[in-house]
Amino acid sequence: MSSFQIGEPARRAGEARAAHVAAEVRAEMARQGKSKGELAEALGVTLNTAKSRYEGAQPYNLVELVQVSLWLGVPLGRLAEVA
């Protein structure tokens, strides 16, 4: 059985998209005065996990991104738009 391997250009594009999403979440949180601790609570994760998502070290998964959009009261598409 062969395993699927993503090509380098696709991997870089995915990383760029994840970084953009993290930046959009940070910007909206700043506009609303929300903290990383509140983000952790909204996601139901530890503060370290929330910081990892917030800083862009680990991408948000789809469920987390939906939770964040609901918590911030913004459309999912606004957070996931690619510049």
C-alpha cells in the first residue's frame, strides 16, 4: 500500500495559508480585546495548545476554525481568506 506524499510547493502553500489564518485570528482577537486564555477556553484546549495555534506554530484544524469563528462572531470565510 502506498502512502500519499504532498509535494513541496503544496506543502509550502498550505503552511502559508495556515500562517495567514493565524494572523487573521490574532488581528480579530486584538480588535475585540480577547486573550490567548480565552481562546484556549473557547477551543477547550490547554493554554499551550492555544498559544501554538495563535502563534501559527500549529495550524487550526477545521473544527477549531469553526469554533473560533463562532466565538469571535465573524464568518468562517473571513478568517480563512487567502490574501
